[in-house]
Amino acid sequence: MLKNKKGLSLVELIIVILIIAILAITAGAIYGTYTRRAMATEGKLLLDAILTKQRVYFVEWGRFFPVEETDAESRLGIDARGNRYFRTFDIEVPGDGSFIATTWTSEAGGKRMTLELKAFSFGRPELREVTD
């Protein structure tokens, strides 16, 4: 006599749990990559604003404007306080007709993310992520 089988057997239940676990691990890794890229985009936008302001300053004054580490609005008119991750930046002017703008955050998944932009008064700027 056959019984009506209702529900899942133990093996079927374990297989379902394993599939859900694999999907959760994969989704977590994809989400981490996505959020890190989103954070980097915010930093790149800040550096792009710095590049624009520095080029305008260079046209007016013939030199780049150095900025010490700042949490607030700088004299260049760049306000990073509204940013979620990249709120501080530093601008170094080495004297070779270029400037190096650096911004960083510690909220990148517990790791420090630093973005650096080196630009001259002409030409294409170099943007790179510095690994700490």
C-alpha cells in the first residue's frame, strides 16, 4: 500500500538549503563589488570637481592652488561635506606644473580606499586607485 507523501524528505531539504546558501554567498560577493565601485565613483566625481576648479584657478592665476587636508569647503569652492564616503581631500603642488589631488575613505568595506589624480595644466589627467 502506497502512502500519500506530503512535505519534503531530509535530503531534499538539505539540497534546497545548499542552493540558497550558494546563492547568498554569490550575491554577497557581487554586492560588495558593486558598492566598492559606487564608492569609487563618488571619489572620482570629487576629483573631477577638483580638476575643474584647479584648471580655472590656473587660467586666472598661472599656478595651481595647494590645499591642505580639509573636511570643509576649501578656498577653491569645493564642498565635500555632502558626500557619503569621500569627505576629505588634499592637493599637493610639486612645482613641475602639475598638482596631485588625493581623497580617501575608510568606509570601503573596512578597508581604506585612496584615489589619486595627477594633472598638468594641459593634457589628460592620470587617475589611479592607491592600494593601502
